[in-house]
Amino acid sequence: MSSRIPPTKVIPDAPPANILIPPQQTFEHADEERIRTRAHELWEAAGRPDGDGVAYWHQAEREVRGG
């Protein structure tokens, strides 16, 4: 039985090539970064209100993931 490293996919937000991350984790990480960036944009557009920003995160998540 051989132990094989799962293949990786190259995407713009991926970590350096010398770090092996299974493809699903790479895509999840890229989605999370896009969500974080969009949530921050939404929060800034709203005038940087106080609070935990959960509503902005959920809105950004819907936009990024198309839900």
C-alpha cells in the first residue's frame, strides 16, 4: 500500500507551491479570504459601525458563494 500525497490545485489565493494542502482546503481558504475581504468592504461602506459584523459576514458569504 503506497502513501500518496493528494494532488493540489493552483489558484491565485493559494499558498506557495512548496506547501501541500488538499484541494478542498485550498478552495475553502480562498473562499474565506474573499468573504473576509467583501465583509470588510460592506462594513466600511456602512460607515464602520460598532458591533461584531456578523451580518456583514453573512451577506458577504451569500455573495461569494452565490447563496
